[in-house]
Amino acid sequence: MRLMRTLMAVLGLAAACASPALAEPTTPPAAPCVDGTCTYHVTPEQMLAEADRLVSLHLFDEAAPLLKALEAVPQLSMERRFLQGYSAVETGHVDEAIALFRAILVDHPEQTRVRLELARALEMKGKYGSADHHFRLAQEDRDLPTDIALSVRATRGVLRDRRSFGLTLDMGLAPDTNINNGANADTVDVNFGGFLLPLTLNKDARKRSGIGQSANINTTYRTRLSSKTKLLVEGDFQGVNYKGQAADDFALQLAAGPEITLTDSDTLTLQGFGLQRWYGGKSASTGGGARLGYQHDYENGNRIGLSVDGRYAVSGFSDSYTGWSLSAQAAYERVIARSMIAYAAVFGRRELLNSKSYSGNEIGLNLGIGGDLPKGVSLGVSAGVSHASYDAPVLIFSNSPRKDWRYNARVQLGLRSVRLLGFSPSVTYNFNRVDSSLGLYRTDRHRVRFGLVRYF
């Protein structure tokens, strides 16, 4: 309750600055009276200014007829929706308020004041993760008064402390040019007694296309262990089902461990995890490991994260692929234009498998940006490149160790203004390419995914 009173005090309407852009109230001109009835003519701007004055005085019932009449004036829809949304919050109709504030941000994602009020309404509904996201975007506005900026930062700390459960469901159809991640070529060269001879690949080794049904489920649960420590439990499932079974791909990972709040801006996480992957109807790998993560949040909403990961997995296909995988990553996120988040990440990976031919190093870079655009469109764009080198040659193909350049790109468009049972539509394009020194491993893959996503 103390948090709510603080937010209401900081974000509460004042007569001088109630809505994003309103004119000062004006007194309508006097008009002739006939038989005791006086008629006044007012402009929409004057009506809006009067409604603003009434809302600032918390006279919501008196303001409601004026705001209802202004629904016929589309050029004032942003200001009218804001006042209706604020009235709805203050009178306990929080769901209505959230819908009104979201409607404004569809066309005006740059409106910080609206985003702050949306965040407050989401907090009232217990949607702490979504509220924290919008407060974080609002923090990037350098025109925020100091007292509000400090209050937002403190509120974000409280919201992060309150988060207990999160769930994301994402289902869709996925046309794919290379469902089995097969080779581009029909033939590859085989090393036979020092001579390279062409070998024709069977159809299972060559790339083939198809359409799959995909599902992604991500869940997070936190429960308090002490004043500074929570137990963080995470579950992730990803799956794609194709006609037949040969290219079906399903993966499940469960992780649990302490999340320690070092300061208001610094968090440390240590988790153990188990993983299972099935491919083509068979167990592809079974294993587990541990990861350590650190995150620092800056005052302006920017963020830096570091993580290290070690895992051991047993292959269901060949003992050559059984062994350890060690990785590390550093990432930086920056809020841009109060509605977008850009990031850059560098990573390194070391594979220590039973076969030296499949053991090696990989280093890479990923860049991306995502967020809200006008007209209710959400956009995400990312790209990455990495280089992999292996410890020993695959002698049947070459006397030299394999080396790869790997490229990836992704574009996602969502329509947040459309909701069907809480789900919003999206379309995603993914591209992957491997330029390898060995022909068998040269691949490219184009995937388009039409999905419905919902965040709980």
C-alpha cells in the first residue's frame, strides 16, 4: 500500500499538467437566454479543457459526459483516452484503464506520461513484470523530473522484488526450407587414400523443406528464501512437429537456484539445470550443468549482464558427441526513443567432447533491437556472426580440421493492437547459414513462422 500511495502522489493529476497536451480551461462566452433556458456554444478544445479541470479535481462523474461527447472528435482521442483512463484507474476500473492506455501507445509509443500510468495500472493488477518493463522504457526520457525519476527507480526495485510467476505461450505454423538442417550439396568429397572422390549423399543428409507446428512455453517462478535471496525456478520447452517423425525436434530444460539481490541495482543468480532433447523420435541428448549470472541495472533503464555456463550431455546418437560444453557471454542493453531496446552481446564457447574432431572453440557477436512502433506494430530485428574451429580433422573428409563461419538473422513483426483471447499475432523470419571448410556442413536455412503469443 505504501508503494501505491507513493505512485499516486507522484503520478497524480495536477490541474496545470493533467494530460499529455491540454489547453488551459476557458469560460464559454455568454449567450442569450430564452424562456429561462440559456444556450452556450463551446469548441471541442474548451470541452476538453473543462473535462481536464473536473478530472484534476477528482469529479469523475461530472467529467464523464464531456469525455463521452468527445469520442466524436477523433483529433482529440489521445487526450480524451488519457483522461478516461485516469478516471478509470481512480474509480477502480483498472482493466478498462489498461485498455485505454494501451490504445494510446499504439499510435503514440513516445508518450512517457501515458506509459507511466499504464505501468501503474499494471502494478495494481499484479502484473509486475509488465509494469517493470514499461517503467524501464519510461526511465529513458531525460525530461522526467528528478523526483519522478527517483520514484520510478525505487518502484522498479519493489516490482522486481514482488515478481513471483511468469508464463509465455507461443504457438504457430513454421514453413522451413531445411527442416533437417541438411547439406546444400548433393555430393561431397571423401578422402580415400589421399585422393578426394565424390560421394553422393542420400536424401536424409540433403536439405528438404516442410511445414511444422511449433510451440514455445517459458515459465518463471520466484519464492522468497530470505530478505535478500529468492529461489528462482525456470522451465523452457521448445518443439516443432513435422509430417512424419524424422525431423521432429523437441527440447526441455528445467533450472533452479538462488537469486541474490546484492544492491538495488545488482543481482547474482546461480542455478543448476537439467536438459533433454529429442530429435526424430529418439533421445538426442540428456544432461545437466550449472550457470552463474550477474546483472546490473543503470538509472536510465540500461542494463549489463554477464553469464558463464558449464554442462555435460550424453548423446543418444553417438558417443563421439558426448562431453562437456563451456560458455561465457557479456551483453549490454540500451533503451532507445522510450519504446525500443537495443542490445549487443559477445560470447565464447568451448566444446570438450569424446571426439576431438567435434571438439573446438566458437566466438561470436549478436546485435539486435526491438520494441513498439506506431500503429500497434512491434518490431524485433537481430543479426549475428561467429567463427568456429575444431581440434582435429574428420579424416574421411579432410586432413585439416574443420573451420566454420556462421551467420544468423531474425526479423519479427507483431500486432499488439489485436488480441484474441489474450493472444496477439506475429510473423517471424529466421535465416541461418554455415560456410564450412567441409562441404557436408555447408548449409542455409530460411524459416517463416506465423504465431500467436500471450504473456501471463
